[in-house]
Amino acid sequence: MTTLIALDITADEVRSGRITPEHLAAAATALREDGIVVLNDVIALDHIAALREKMLADVPAYLARTDAPFNFNTGNVQQEPPPFAPYLYKDVLLNEIVIAVTRELLGDGLHNGFYSGNTAVSGSGQRQPVHADVGQLWPNLAAAHPPFGLVVNIPVVDMSAENGSTEVWPGSHTDTTVCIQQGDIKLPPAAVEARRAVSPPLQPVVRAGSVVIRDLRLWHAGMPNLTDTPRPMIAMIHWVSWWPGEKVKFPASEKAFFAHPVLRTDTEFVEGPINYIAHGGAYDVQTG
């Protein structure tokens, strides 16, 4: 394939919070077969603009940390969106269209156990190694099992190969040679080249206000940002009911915000300021 499945969600769907059966079926099929789908224009652009302004302003503070949370190289930094008002939006954290899609794959009891993100910054010129965040839950499977975790990515700027759109490998989530027990999430070069011959990778173009949902097992890699402007992207993980999630700190005053009949957010409500800039740590930074 040369493009990802991108669904044009209508304004009526967004306004009502109800995805059409046709769009729901198409999204579910794309996730099962390709491991990834794009839902176009499901988040209000003024919400995206506010998050973009704040996250871009926060980038220097992350890079100034002596323990900056780089992922594989200094061109990709883990960056959290601000976890407090006025930067909490229902259509970001509790988007009804997104929840309908993830529920279709994961069933009842799904929960969000992650609220962070990654930012591609200019200068390093390095790409990440191809990796899978998590592999299959069991080794030596004859066929891949159903999904247990779906990443919900929200770019807050228009995303393309030029500014470091994540390289994704469609269909790789069904590869049964990669399992959770292996430990190292990086893919061996021989496996990458074998996969390339079957289904080469893509760097999708995704406009701000859209959402990318991908299977946690999908092979992917952060790519260099060739522009002078950082490319922030928010990340959440919707988990199947029985998978443990990580609790995310939010102000105690926001408890009512997270009440939802379908999606539970794994929260730790705290009093006082949250130093979110200090969260996260470096992962497997490559020096060569």
C-alpha cells in the first residue's frame, strides 16, 4: 500500500459524537488489517492551537534538562502536554469518535493509561531504529492475537515527512516473530529488510485536528525533523480492560472532567502544581 486509510469524519458526526456505522466498520477493518487508521478533523482547531502554543513554548524547558527525556536520539524527546486547565479538552482526552473506534476493537471496560507525547526537534538528523512498542503477548504464535492496546496520537501541527512524521509499517502488527518476552523493542535489521520487501514503510501526511490510532504492536520509527519548528504529538494508550495502565497525575479540581460512561482514565488526582516538565526519562539513546 502507498497510503494509509484516512476517514473524512463529517461535521455532523463530530457535533453529535456519533460515528456512522460505515466509518466505524472502515476504521475497525483498517486497524485489524493495517494496524493503523487516520480520523480526519475530529478535534476543534482552537483547542489544537492552544495546545500547540503551549507545547512549543515548553520545548526549550525539556531540552534544558540535564536528564532530557530523549528517545533513541536527541532529535526525539518525550514531551507531555500540560495536564491542567485551560489545556484539558474533552475532544482530546475523551473524544467520542475515537472512543467508539477503540471500544469496537477492545470491548467494554477500556481505559486510558497514558497521557504524554513525543516531539521531533530539528538538528540531530537521526532517525530512530524500527521498533514495536510491545510485541505479541505469547511467542511462537501461528497467527497474531487481537489487539490489547491502541495508541491514540494527536499531532498539534500539520505532520509530514518534512517535519518528522513517524515512519509506520502497515500490517507489521500481525508479525508473530516479535513477542513481549524478547525484551528489546528494536527490530533486527534482517527482519526490517524482509518486511520492507513485503510492505514498505510510510510517513503519513496528517493535518492538525486529526487523530491517528495505531495498534501498539505496529512497527514504527521516529524520523528527523528537517524544519526549524518542533513537531509535537500527543499520545494516549487505550487498553483492554484487563491490562494494567499507568496512573496519570491531574489536579484534584478536575475530577469531574474525567467522568465518562465508556472510557476510564487511570488518574491520580493531586493538590498543588504538577511539574510535568520533569516527567519522563531518556530511553536507549544512541550515540553513534
